[in-house]
Amino acid sequence: MSNQTPILTINKVTKTFPGVVALDKVSFDIRPGEVHALVGENGAGKSTLMKVLAGLYKADAGEIIYQGSAVEIASPLDARHQGILLIHQELSISPELSVAENIFLGAWPTNRFGILRKSKLNKDAQSALTALGADFGPSVRLGTLSIAKQQMVEIARANAFEANVVIFDEPTASLTDTEKDLLFATIRKLRDRGVGIVYISHKMDEIFDLTDRITVLRDGQVQGTVQTEESDVGQITQMMIGRELETFFHRAKSTLGSEVLRVEGLTNTRHFRDVSLSVRQGEVLGLYGLVGAGRSELVETIFGVRTMDAGEIYWQGQPTGRLTPRKATDLGMALVPESRKEQGLILGQGGRANISLPHPSMFSRATVMNVAAEMRVFDTYKKQLEIKTTGPEQALSDLSGGNQQKFVLAKWLCADPKLIILDEPTRGIDIGSKSAIHELIAGLAENGLAVIVISSEMPEVLGVSHRILTMSEGRMVGQFSGDEMTEKNLIEAVSHRADGVLASV
Amino acid sequence: MTRNTSAQSRHTNSTVTWLFRNHIWLFLGLAIAIFSLASPYFLTVNNISNVLTQGAFIGILAVGMTLVMIDGEIDLSVGAILALSTALAIGLQEQIGVWPAVLAGLASGAALGFLNGVITAFSGMHSFIVTLGALIGIRGIVFIYTGEDALMVQDFSYTEYAEIYLGPVSITALTFFLLALFFQWVLTSTRHGRETFAIGDNIEAAHDAGINIKRHKIINFTICGTMAAVAGILLSMRLGTAEPNAGKIWELWTIIAVVLGGTRLTGGFGSMWKTIGGVMTLAVLRNGLRLLNTPNYVELMVMGAVLILALLLDRVLSSQTEAR
Amino acid sequence: MTSTNLISGLKKSGLLVAFAVFLGAVALSTDSFLSIGNILNVLRQVSITGMIAIGTTFVVITGRLDLSVGSMLTLLTVLLVDQHNQVGPLLAIVLTLAAAVGLGAFNGLLVGYLKLNALIVTLAMLSFLQGLTLLYSGGSNVNIPNAQTTWFRFFGRSDLLGIPVPVLLFLSVGAIAAFVLTRTVFGRQVYAVGGNETASNFSGVSSARTVFWAYILSALATGFAAIILGSRVMGAQNTIGQGYELTVLAGIILGGTSMLGGSGSIWRTVLGIAMLGFIQNGLLLMGFPYYVQWLVTWVVIIIAVWIDLAGKRGRVLA
């Protein structure tokens, strides 16, 4: 049961960056022994707020009251010393160091000469690990542990530094179901110890499973704070986006044509085995599964980025042999990859150069680039996709996630592909752009493109797809269409391995 | 694909992992075996003593270079710093005496290393560029000091210091091993040493944890410069002369030795043991080829080929132990 | 990448500041420094290093390094000069350029296709090629006996319209390279691979092939440099190319091309190389021994790159 007096209160905190007010008089509080969810679309201000709390940013106005008195948090180390700990999405760890060294990074016990007091270090680390129920010891090299266990080591810092407030930022992004259960058990242990926990996520099922209260942010302002028990997904979504869930997704009303792509028995021994699928003109095929199921690897193999160890790919009925991204593009395939920063765009360059990159023949004459053609296509898509950018040369690193994603789309659409594969197309994108992308997907299908959409968001995949394939641990475990496409069916499908046994680690 | 690894495959993984992380000893063993078979003079006490001494000069440079490399940086100026300390140790003897001159040589190495560290830390420039500049410029300082001809020591008893032996092990080789062992201990047991790995491995995490990265890097570059100076002093004792071109290209051999040993250029991974292995392998190769009276060009070509083969081996091994 | 960007970029660049100050200082203390004759002289002296640097710039923009160019220059010059005496200048040139392409392809294979570390591979090649040179030459130097009469002298010892041929070659190859880099598909791919290799691969650009060709260009440029060098010296010692890789790199860095890849240009390289040349020339004219330039080069590199970096970041300290 949580104590009613807050341990941390954020009072009318405001933070601005050039051109944007990220936090606008935000107030909320965290009580000891509670799990408090912080939700909102990207751009709503969650990450800014979290960074203010963790000492990475300084608020421009407002105050932070911690343990009864107003405090200044000057740096992450300062935050940690005060008892506020942030667990990022990208783990803040050094794989070459030991577990104990990672837990106490920056605060290793040494004697006068700078020599590490290893026995004390390991002993202190062990007690933090034991409190979490960890099954590994303090002296193993961190790199030998799985991601979930590495995450546990980060969380162990909470015990080690006797944190009073722990902030989790999208912690389940790379975890399997079982690892997620482990994480939740760990969080509950922390909560029972009286730690106040801020849980940032957009996964409604997790929030309603784990948390006690929910605060919703929209456009830098608090929309409200509710008791989880007394609320539901609909209310929260409404507060987040300001409109009903149902109008969110669009399913294309297209007529299905002939088969565009078929794969049979496709295998990449490290990631997936014996996968078969096909998709037709005008069809939106959803690919649902948990993280680690192998979906991205599957489409990357189809597109030729990864090697195909076995199987056949047929394009418009003809076998293609081994593909490379170049061959795939020339055939008429397009892949909008999972990570736009790492795989989708060259952020240091502008929109014009990015758009033309996959299509040299379209934008050049005898290998000399045709800049005028590039400009024309740039302008076309800037208008069509409503991209906010100052010009063809503005470095894409300056743009928001949504606008960046639009450039990735422009880059592929300008060559009139026959098949477009979208891997988590709306991840990390603000609500306005998200909806626009869904409309776009429907429009593409209605124009006769074959579309494959990979999504981990149940409502999204249910909303846009004509047919859904489910993958689990590298195998295709189900196919659903029409009325069969329900949450229950999908979840059941991915909870089981191909042989019908419940998936576990 | 599966997250379940059976107990057996986990065991295989750890043997392969050890091999992958320590493959230099295979190379060294192979090299020693080949040359002992090829030449009767190889495994003699006298020759082994020579190998140890010859390797020790690059070895001392490599000790400093290893520290800097685990940090994720590089120091291309060690050869030039070596030359300057040699020049000062010999050139200043007449004016201020032997030991003050030696001290001046050491101080110059420390000072130049410190300078490299400060520039790298405060400007944000990549150490490749900073030390490339230093490589060029410090060589200029050497020439300005010595002129175009070598300096010679006035009192040749200075060279007797190089003749000190502990059994078959010369003072040069001894210094190398002691320094390597000392800094290996630093890497594993002191805060500074562990921070070196932390910084090389994940610099943001280290920064967020409050580790003072600038100060740390300055310390490591200062050590690296000092090591170069130590090697320079020992060289001056051995030769009795200070050539303005001393140590030319040595930084490249040093990098080769360290990387051959298995320390990664990208940082966060390595050890003095690996460096000892790499240095000795290099020394054995060169010595062995010379014993076999192979012409000069063989040594150069073999070095190049061995290095590329080592890279290929590294690539093959790492692709097999990849967990994901 | 367009010309207005280049000029405004240069305007903000710290290296121009450093360069202008230096030129001013030297011009004040000597008479002949800024004369046409002297400028052409400087350009002629840097034409060999500059020629190599033009090719190596492609490699650097993809985010790699080529430390083998010095040894490659030695090998190619020795080969060229020796073959000149055996099969005549025309065949010798063809052979040398073919050898250059072969060496570049080897580098490109290792670094581009096998994805081995560029620093180590080209370092290994530095050593290997040095040995190969000794093997080929048997340790002795080669000379061209008919230095006065062979048409081969054109490349290194002649003038055309009052401009030394090496300078013409240097600048025209530079212009062609600049065109390729800024206006062709390949040039775009070079910048793309340097900017984000993964994204380039996902976009149908083969980073392996792009890097492969970049190394070939670097080697080919070294081949051209060997032609000029061989023609000028009319002979070749086993150490003739030693150290060139450092000067080439120094020139590229001084010009402001980033070692991380994804940005830079041929004209920046030409400027950087020219700066090095003017430093050397100016100091010599002022009566300093040749090794003082090294000290000055160090200072100039640090200052110029620091200012450049500070300008991009908006503040001086990291």
C-alpha cells in the first residue's frame, strides 16, 4: 500500500528549447511504494520531464520538491546521490566490466592509493543483487549476461544506491515475455521496499497490469492524473490524443489483384526458419509478433540485406534467386526499415540527396546526377506528404521523427514500387504523423501496391491489415483474416511456439 | 534464434570465447615452434636474450599505447617522443650531468604526452589527428635540437648501463616486463585502470556516472609519452648516440604489436598480457627470419601478411562467437 | 556540396584564418613569396603529394584510411623507372597504372568486401609493399640513362604554356575528381557510405563496392604521382616514397575533410596540400632549415582543426 505523502513533487516545471515549449507548467507527484505511469505520445514531453528529473536537463521554471525540501539536481551523478535513478532504454552499462563494477560505476570503493577494494565492492553488489533475486554473482563479466539480466544489473543500482525514486523509460522494448515478467517482479519488489517508481511506456497492457496511478501528458501539459483501477484504455487514449480510438486506424478498401511476392521455406539459420508467405496487389499484410520473433530479420532477408540460407523467393510468379537490396529495388520492392536513424536515412545530408539515393538511374543521365530532377521530386513529396522542412538541403538530423519518416517513405515511393514493406512505421512518431502514415498505407493499397506492415502494436496491426501473420521465435505460427483477426487470437498465437508448446526461455 | 543454449553448447562457447579473446598465444607458440625447427640457433640462451631485448623497445612503447587504445584513442607520436628523449638524454649530459639529462628526457616525454592529452581532451579533436600533428612536429623539434647529424655521448661509460643483465635478461627487457606487469595490475586492480575500460567501452555511461573523462585521458596520454621517453632513454644507453631519425615508423610497429596481441582499436578491450604476446610474437618473427638469413624484404612482407591473416582470423572467430 | 555551400563553408573555416595569417607573415618578411614564379614553384613541389591526396580523399570521405600510399608510390616509381628502361616509356606507364589498380583492388577487397580494419590493413600493406619493392629492385637504385632525350621527361620536367606540367596534371586530375565526387552517381555513393554505411546498404548502395573503388582511385592517383615523380627524378631509390602517407593525410586533414567520413571535398584537399607547400616554401625563403616546417605544420594543424571544430560546434571547448 502506498504512503500518501509524495516523496517527489514536480511543481509547475517548465522547460523550453529554441522554438518549442517542451514542458509547460507540469505538476505531478510520486508517492513511496507506488508505480506511477507517465504516458503520452512522442513529443508530449515525457522524455524531457524524465531528463529533468534525472539531472540531465535543468528546468527553466518551477521547482522540484524531494523528501520535503526543494532541490536542485545538477547532474546524473547528483541525482543518483540524492536517490533518484533513471533506467534508460539504451542500457547505461559497460559490458567489459564486472557486474559489481557496473552497479557501482563512478562510485567504486578504493583505498588511499586508488586501488579498488574488490571484496567490499563485490559484497555490496551481492546484497543489491540478492534483494532482486538475481541468479548470477557480482564478479561475472557483464557482457556474458543476456539483455534482461543486464537490465537487472542496472536496476540493482536502485538497491545499491538506496534510491527512493526509480524512473523506467520504455524498459520492455527488447525483452521477451518471460523477461518482462522477471522485470515486473523486480519492479514490484522495489515498490514493496517503498521505492517510488515512474514507469514511462505506451504499452497499455503493461500499464494496466503494473501501475497504481497514471499521469497523461499532451503537448507538454498534464492532461490529468487518474487511479489506474478507476480508468480504462479508452479514457487514457482519449486524454493522450484528444479523440476516440476508433477513428485512429484505416483499413484500405482495395480490390485484390495478382500475387506480387511469395516466399517459401525461407530460412536464415540465426533468426528464423521455414517461413512462407505471399502477398497480392492491393493487400495489406500485417506481421505481428513479439520482439525477437524474427520479423525484421525476415523482411531484411527478403529484401537482400541479410543472406538467405534456404528457401525460394518468387516475384510476380518468377523465382528471383538470391537478392541484394539493389536487385530488390530494381524489381520494384521497397523496404522502410525499423530504425530510421541507423538504417533509413543519412541524417547528415538533406532531403534531396536522401530521396535519390536508391534510384540512381532515375536521377542521372550517363552517371551524371540530374539535380533538377531531384529538386522536382523533392518538392512533389514535400507537398504530398506535408513534410515540414526548410529546404532540400536542410540536414535531416534537424527534423522531428515524423518528418524524417516521411522522407524515408518519399525515398521509396518516388520510384513507384510494387511492394512496400514497412517495419514499425509509426514507432516513436507523434500522433499527427502516425495517423497520416496509416492513411498513406491505406492509400497505397488502394492504388494497387502490395503492402507488408510489421507492427508490435496490437491495435495498429489489427486496424490496418487485411490479413495478419504471426511469428514467434523465428517461426510462422498463425494466419488470420476477416473475423479471426482479434486480440485474443493474436496473443494466443504468439504465446506458443511452432510446436504448440508455450513459449518460454 | 533460440534463447536456450544447452549446457554443452555453452561450454563450447566459453572455450571458443577464450580462444577468440587470447589467440595471440597460438601465434606465438606456432612461431617459436617453426623457428626452433628451422634453425638450431633459435632456442639458444643467447638468442632468446636477444629476442627479449630487441622486442622490449617496441614493447615499452606498446605498454603506453595499450593504455591509450583501451581508452579508445591512439598515439602516433610515440616514435618522435622517443627520439626527443634520446636526444635530450645524450645532448644535455655535458651541461647538466648524466642523470639530470636522463631526467630531462623523461620529463620531455611526460610533457609531450600531457600536451597530446590536453589537446585531445579539450578540443574534442580525434587523437589520430592530434598525434599525427605531434608526430610531424616533434620530429621537427628533434631535428632543430640535434641538427642533421647524430649526437654522440661524450663519456662512453654511459652505455654500460645497457649492459646490466639479470641472468639472460637485459635491463631493457626487464624494464619492459616490469612495466607491463605493473600496468596490467593497474588495469585490473585500480580505479584508474577499470575506468579505462569503462570509458573505452561505453563513454556515455562513464560520463553519466560522473567519471572525469578529460582528466583520465590526459593521464593516459601522459603515461604513454613517458613510456616512449623510457624507451628512448634505454635506447640511448644501448647505442650511445642519438639519431634525429630514431624511432621513425616505430609507432606503426607498436600499433601492429598491440593489435596483433588482440587489443581492439575501437577501445574497451585489451590487456598487457595480450600486448606482451603481440610484442614477443613480432620480435620472434623478426629475429627468426634474420637467423635464417632471409633477405630484408622477407621480414617486411611476412609482417604485412601475418597482420592481415591475424585480422582475418579475428573476423572468423568473432563471427562464430556472436551471441545474437 | 554545391558551390555556394563550399564558399560559405570555407568562409567559416578556421583553416583559412590560419592560412591567411601565415601568408601575411611570410609575405611581409620576404620579397619573392607571392610572385607568380614562386607560386607555380610551390604548386609544382606539392603536385606529387597533391595528386595522391586527390585519390585518397575518396577513401577518407567513405570513413576509411589509406596508409599504404607512400610504399605504393615507392614501388610504382621503381617499377615505372625500371620498366622504362626495359620496355619503353609507354608500356611502362601502362604497366605501372595496371599495377596501381591491382594494388588498390587488393586494398579495396580487404577493407571493402572483407570489412577488415582500414588502419591495420593499409599499415600491413605499407610494410608488405616496402618489402616487395626491395624484392623487385634487389636493393639497388634504378636510373633512366636517356633522361635528356626520352619523351617521358614531359611529365615531370616540362612546361606547357609557361605552367609546369606536373601542376597542370595535378589541377586537371583534381578538377576531374571534383566532378566525379560532386556530380556523379559514384560520388554521391561515396558521401552516402561515409555518412551512414548501414543506411546506404539498405538503400541499394553496395558499401563494399563503393569502398573498393575508392581504394582503386587512391592507388590510381598514386600511380599518376609515380609518373610525375619518376619523370622528375629520372630514377628511383628504394625509399623514394617514404613518409608521403603522412603528408597526404596532413594535407587532407588541414583542408577540413573529416576523418569520420561523409563530408569533405577535393578542393579542400587541394587547399590543404597547398597550405603545406606554402608553409614549407615560406619558411625556406625566410632562411629556416627544412625541418622547421614540421614544427610549424604541427601548430597549424592543431590550430586550424580546433578552430574548424569549434566553429561547427558553436563553442571552443569540447
